[in-house]
Amino acid sequence: MTLPTTAQCLALLADGRLLAITASRRPRANRADVKCVVAGAPATCERMQEVVRLARHTEARLDSRDQVVLSMDTVPAPDERDWELAAVLADRMVRGLYRHSGGAVLAHGRSDAWHLGRVQAGVPLAIGHVRHHLPLAPALVVGAGTDLAPDVDCLSISHLGGLLGHPDPAAAVSSAKAWFPLHSGGVNDSLGWVEVSVHPLAQGGADEEDTIAAPGADLGTQLAVRRALAGARHFDGRGLGRWRSVVRFGQPRFQGASYELALVMADRLARGREYVPRGRIIATGCSSAWHAGQVETVEGVEPKLALILEQAVAGDRVLLPAAWQGQLPDGFAAALRARGASHACIERIGMI
């Protein structure tokens, strides 16, 4: 099958303008898998890249040999998001994952959960504008719930599987969260969370780090996340090359690597490789050898322990580096038990 080198999808903006999103494909050559170009609108550019990467999560097959470059011919308003479905479709069209009978495609929809393949109705379309542009767009794809006139022929979808008549892809996605202490020495100290969502790959043998995305995180964090998960899955012995993964942080901007143990535990929960606690898993720790399952210490013992003790509730399971065992304050374990929580200081992640 010969794939197109370019594809275009249209979106209708709230002010009646027609926005064209163009996707082009070229050999990746060690470049980013997705590149977005929106002149004078870096926030829109960043959002489009995030949307496309998240929507790819529910695709069963991964082919990272090509780079897809997406661009807009006009800039939407900063708070406008109904172009998101058009960006997802343009990306799928240029990679041969979505085909239509001919002509252009007009799409209207957004999502707060692209990594689950969800599609939501956006701001209602103006029927007059839709009819005006229908000659340009024989294929009209909208989020379910969009109120259109009965004589407007369109495909209404609530999830991306609906493009091809498939079941909801979210049924094959497993997600789990773990919490970790975020300490900055002020009133903003809190328990942050990291969520790992995994979707099975239809083919094995993919480069593990290419299957892991962390949209919204800075480049350094993305690389660290990929190394940690790839290493921990190597230690697991059954996790490599089997999953597409998306990692999300409740607070995407922070420093340090103390989240790594929470990340690894969330991944193990999502993949069914860890016992599920009654409450949350709260963990802190990092490693220079996740491939050996090793858990190493992190800084900030006292304030992080105080924060954990303050935030823990019944059913929580607290995991700490083994090096912290001798630094636990008197009564820490008893205070956790009084709250209905438990703790363990671990040298390695487990095997089940």
C-alpha cells in the first residue's frame, strides 16, 4: 500500500473561518516523531503536538520510521479547541490509518482524554457555515452530541474507533496512578501524582523507548521517564515491546527524580504486575539501575516524611528507599498505622 506524503483536514472556527491543517510525512532520521508549526502561536503548536501524540496511544501498531509535520494556515483563538479532531485525522490520514472516499474532510471535535480515544462535541457548528463548506467537505466527522440539521450527512463519533466502526479503544487501555511527595520548602508542598496508561501492541519487538510518551513534560523529564520504564520492564522480564504507553503528571513542571519509584509502581499496576493496595500507592525513590530493580535514595528525607504522614489516609501503602530505614523519626510507623496506612522500606521492586 502506497502511503500519501501529504494530507489535509479542515476545521470550522467559531468566527466562521475555515482552518486547514496539513500533515506531511518524511523519513524520521533521528528527528522527533511529531513536529508542529503554527506561526506566532507557540501555545497552539504545543497543544497540537500533545493532542496528536496522545491520540496515537490507542493505535494498535507502532511505526516510528517517519516524522509527521503538521501546520495550520491560520491561527485559532487561544481558547478555541474544536480543531483538535482535525489535527488527529490529518495525522492518521497521512499515515494511511484513516481513508475517505475523496475530497476534503471537515472535522469538529475536541477531547480531554485523547489518550483514551475519546471525542467530545465542541461549540455547536453554525449550520449555515456547514452547508456553505459541504461542497469542499463530502466527509464530515464530528464529536457525538453535535447538533446538526437532519439533512447534513456526517459521521458522528464518541471515540476514535468509530472512524472505522471499531469498538471503543478505551476498553483496551489500562490506567493506574501513584503518588509521590513534591517538596519545595513552602506552602506548595503536596502529593503529586503520575498516571501510566498502557495499550497492548499488536506487534512485538518495537523499540521500548519509542512506545513511551510523556506529553506536556519537558524533554529531560521525557527522556528520564522512558529510561526508567524501559529499565524497570527489562527487570520485570515480561514487559518489553508489548505496550504503547502514555505518562501524565498532575503537575508537569518539577525538578528531581524522586518521582521515579511512583512512576514504576503505576506502570506495574497498569500492566497487572503489582498487587493493588486498598488505597493509594505513595512512593519516592529513584535508581541508576532500574534494569536490576534497584531502588536508591533521594534527598529531602525529613520534609517528605512529614508530608507523607500528613497526607496519608486509610488504605494507603507507602514505599520508601531502604536507605531511609534508619532515618525514620520515632513513631512514624505507629502514626501511619493509626491512620490506617502502612509502609515498607525497599531495596528492590518486587516480582509477581
